[in-house]
Amino acid sequence: MPTQVVNYPRGESLELLHQYQQSASKDIRNRIVQLNIGLVRKEVHHWVNQCTESYEDLLQVGCIGLIRAIERFDLSKGHAFSSFAIPYIRGEIQHYLRDKSPSLRVPRQWLTLQRQSVKVIQQLQLELKRPPTDGEVAEVLGISVNEWNEVRLANSNRSMLSLDAPIMDGEDGATCLGELVPDGRYRSFQLAQEDQIRVQQALAKLEDGTRKVLEFVFLYDLTQKETAERLGISSVTVSRRVKKGLSSLQKMMSGGE
């Protein structure tokens, strides 16, 4: 898909960013997003061929990263907004892809066979005027029936089954899977969610410079050198802020502050 990037005057974005910091208007923020959508498109084109997610989905995720950058950009630092925004856009997409990645790793050869099987099955249905058997599909693909069954099973297991999926209960009629599956790890999950909220709350209490360093290093996977370049500080300062920030977070999380 070709990318069409409209070049707007750099000063227009800076003026709007200045206005947004004064008023936090959603209309102004949306105008800044439109002016800088090319940054998102460029990053999306880098990732779209490396995953199974659609261009439109990645574009929306990237725009979330762009909005985060708009909300956190500091004009007083004198940095170019594009250099500041790209790590946020990239980080948002990377975290989205990590969350969406399947827990089951399927051999690349099987993924190829699964894609080929779609066309094979369609062609056989046209020729045979009926759904093909597993043996007929396997023969066209040039594999054994057992391997074809393994390919199908691996592909079906890549998709997680929702606990809300309806099933039939012989006595009570329709119910959902979640009501029948014991959830012995619910408490652990609940505690993990609570910890995540506590970390977010603790981050918000940190000094602005320290918080930004931790976000760049741990949330957006930048190296300390890259973080230093983005924030216009030395790598030594980044290292000190990381240590200071982690120490402060530890104290707050343990109830020390």
C-alpha cells in the first residue's frame, strides 16, 4: 500500500503544540495528529509485513502512540517533535504485537501449508462438488494425512478460546466455558492487575525527568544512550535517574513512602 505523506510547515506543528500545552484542546490535538500522521504511516509500513495484523489496526495503534507523544512533549527542551514521537509510536506498536502474539509457536513450514490448504480446499470443492476428505487435501499438499491433521490442530490451537464461548450442558442447557473451568490462578491474576495499577500510580508521583527516563527505558525499550539523545541529557544522567527511579518505585510499592 503506497504511503502519501503531506508535508506541512514545521512551524505549524510547533505552534499547535504550544497551543495544546496551554489549553489541552482535543480539537488541537487531533489537528496535530493529522499533521504528523506520516510518522505513524512510516512506522506501520515497517511492521505490517512482519506480522499478520492489518494495516488499519496498526495505524490506529500507532496513532495512540502519537497521541501519547503529543501529551508528553516538552517544547522547552528544544527537541524536534518527530524524533520525540517515533519511540512512542514504535513502542505502542511493539507492545500491541507482543500482546497479540500467539502463545503456541507453529513451525513456519506448517504455516505455509495452512495458507496453501485454503486454496487447495476451495479448488477441490469446485472439482468434487463436495467438501474434500483429509486424505484428498493431504495428497494435493504432498504430505501424509497424519501431518495434515497436525497442521490443522496446530493452526486451531493458535487462537485462544474465549471463556465466554457458549457450550451445551446436558442438564442445564446452554452455559459458557468459564463457568465450567476451575480458575485456581484467579487470585494471582488479580494480584498482578493490582500491582500494575500500583506501578502506574507510583510512576505518576515521580519527578518528571525521572519518570520520562523510566518510561523510555522500560516501556519503550530504548537503550540508555537512545534515551539520553531523546531527552538531551548525558548517559550518566540517564543511568542515575534509572537507579533513583527504581529505588523510589521500590519504596513506594513496599509502602515505604
